[in-house]
Amino acid sequence: MTDAGYVIGGWTLTGVAIAGYVGRLWSRSRRARRLLPPDEPGGGS
Amino acid sequence: MTLLRQALLVAGKDLRIEVRSRVALNQVLPFAGVVLLLFAFALDPDRGLLPRVAPGLFWVAVLLAGLLALSRAFAVEGENGVRDALRLSGLDGAAVFCGKAMAVAAQLLALEVILGFGVVVLYDLHLHNLGVVVAASLIATAGLAAAGTVYGVLAAGLRVRETLFPLLVLPVVAPVMLGATRAWEAALSGAPSEAWPWVQLLVVFCVIYVTMGWLAFGPLLEET
Amino acid sequence: MRFWARRGTVVLGGLTAASLVVLVVLGLFVSDPDFQQGDAVRLMYLHVPAAWVSYLAYGVTSLASALYLWKRTRAQAWDTLAGASAEIGVLFTGLTLVLGSLWGRPVWNVWWAWDARIVSTAVLFFLYLGYLALRKVPADPAVRARRSAIAALAAFVDVPVVHFSVEWWRTLHQKGTVFDRELNPAIEGNLAWALLSGVVAFTLLYLYLLERRYRLAVMEEAIEGRALDAAIAERRAEADVVPV
């Protein structure tokens, strides 16, 4: 594998990992906000 | 009652339980023996490798056996409401910590003597500078017992204890593995002065985790 | 109050996204390849920032745990923060290890090396995993908080010991001098800017993720509390119905 392969692999992996984690946070937050009435603490975007 | 007396009381209780149930003798020791055997299966004994890696294999076997012994030390507390009895007894948390750690250390040391024979016999290891070897082993064992007791009480009473406890303890005791193995290697290869920095490392580790246990054990024991 | 909190998150999110774009542009396109390492050096622009965030997150977890344990500053919020930071920390520690491996292969032809920094990071990874596993065990929040805080501090005191012990070990064997030299190259020119942009971007990313994860934890704790209250109320209602 050329150097470029490692670089692209590494950057892509990083992007996927971060995007995946952000996605997980968003979906869990959405679900949590649905289960809480609007006046509960901790809400917010 | 002085702290020392309290600690000895707790240690005595644990050791007496062991003497009567003989779990360490009948189960932990054979386990360690089997581990030593399995290493020989995994690492071809005919290639002269075993004597060179014997210190490392010895300490891995001790560590694995130690996990069992520590797990057992807290399992006995789970029965018959012993935990509540300990809490109500008015014994100082630090003393209970010392007592439990001392009992585990004693069992480990006995185990190490026997395993030491095993390693000499099975792996054709030649012993030199026994003083350094023994000193390093004592301190390493104390560190293992202390750190293990701290994490043992953290994981005690949890349903996932069997899998969680090893995961918690093993990364933490990496320096002990390193220090003890290197100290043994230095002593056994005829350069005992090289063991000195490793012994220092083992002492530092031991002090840190004895302190940690001293401070944290009481509060940790309090919770349900 | 909540409006400003929302505003703050959006601003932070925007800044983070912008800085990440800058990083991609500088790191992948604008900056020159390294004289010795070629294009592989571009992995350093991710690896070093990820390592920095690992240790930052770990520091935050440890500090928050200490603040929780100290009576004068005890508050559930510290425990929540410690847990949130640890989760992000484990993500970045894992990334650090993988990126380090991917960087090491083209440059030094090894997937792994037994030097102090790498090994300490690997140990840190497992310490995080254990801590997170401990946090998942169901318990009364105060009990879980104290148990987790002590575990975090017990791990905290271990990392320097691990680091120094491995360092002694490796220097005694006098290996890795090439490795050490190249891990701290004198970085100049636009490579330095790319690296800096990486550190800035990842720090902002950490703060953003921490904020989101913290809010999520607060919400989930509230849900747990309400579920518990509801269950207790139901049991009480049952008890009232039964005639004496």
C-alpha cells in the first residue's frame, strides 16, 4: 500500500469514527428529549 | 484496639477461612501449576526459550492466580451477611484493608514459593542472588495485594464482578509485572545491582496503592 | 437561560466544524509533504491532536472525580462530567492507537513499538474501558458516583508509574533512539500550521462532544429518576388498594 493509502485510510477512519459518535449522541439525545416533558432540566439543543 | 491489632484480626479471619476451606490450596495452586504447564505447551520447551522467559512466565502465573485469590477474598464477604458484620463491627476501614491485603499477600507468597520450585524444575531455571529475588518478590506481592484489594472492594458485590474485576486490575498492575520480571532477570543473570531501580519502582507502586487503600477502603465498604 | 445554553452549543458546534474544515484543508491539501516522511506525515496531524485530547479528557475525568470526592465541592454534576469525559476519552485514545499504527507502518515499517508513550496510551485505553464498564453497573447514583470517582483516581495515580516504568525499561535496552528522534522532529513551515490547526480543531471538538454528552447524561439521569419515581408510585398505589 502506498503512503497515500495509509493517509486516506487514517483520515477516513477518523472521520467515520467522529461522525459515528456524533450521530449516536444526536439520536440518543433526541430519544431522551422525547421521553422528558419540556420543563425538565438538561433540555436544550 | 490498635490498627495493627484490628488488621491482624481481619487477616487472621481470612486466613482461618482459607485453612478451613482450603480453596487456595486445592484450586488456586493447581490452577497456577496448570498455567505453568500450559506455557510449556505453548512455547516449545526444546528451543531453550523457557529458562530465558521463565521470570515473566512465573509472574504471569502469579498474577492470574492472584486474580483468583483476590476474587475469593471478597467472595467470602458476600456470604452470611459478613459485609454488614464488618461494617457494624466498628473496625477501622484502613485496618480492614490492611488485614485483607495481608491475608491475600500471605497466600500469594506461599503460592510463589511453590511456583518457584515449579519454575526451577519445569523450566530448568538456575537460581542466583536469591536475596534480591526474594526482596523483589516480597515488595511486588505487597503491591499486587494492595492494588488488588482496592479494586476488589470496588467490584465486590457486583453481579458482573467476575469479568469486571480482572479488567479493572490487570492494566493497573502492569508496572509490577515489569518491575518484578526485570528484577528477577537482573538477579538471575548475575547482575543484581541492576535490579535496584526495579525494586524502587515496585516500592513506589506499593506505597501508592497501600495509601490509596488506606484512604478509600472504609468509604467503599460503607456502600451497599 | 436555556436559550443561551442553546446558543452557546450552536456557536461551539459551528466553530468546531469550521476548525475541522481548516484542518482538512491544511492537513490534506495545503501543507507540504515532509522531507523524510513524505505524505505519511499527514497522519501526524490527526494522531498528535488525538493523543492530546486523550490526555486532556483523562485529566478532566480525574479532576472531576477528585472534585466529587472532596466534600466541599461534592456535586452530582462532577460525576456526570467525569463519565462524559471518559467516554470521549476512550474514543480518542482508540483513535490515537490506530492512527499511530497507521502512521508507524509507512514511516518506520512497524505497526507497533514498545516505547513509553505508545504503551502508556494502550494502558490508558484499558483503564478507560474498565472505568466505563464500572460506571455501567446499575446502582444508586451517589454510590455509583463515589465508586467511579475512586476508580478514576486509582487509575490516575497508575498512569505516571506505568509511563516511567516503561521509559526505564526501554532506555535500559537502548532501543528506539531513532524512533524518539523522529517523534519530536523540528516541525517548520506549513506543517507546523497544519499540526496546530489539528490541535485547535480537536480541542474544540472535544469541548463540543463533552457538552453534548454531558447534556445527554443529565437527561438520561432525569429519565431514570422519573422511571424510578413512577415505579415507586405504582407500588404505593397498589398498596393503598389492598384492604386492611
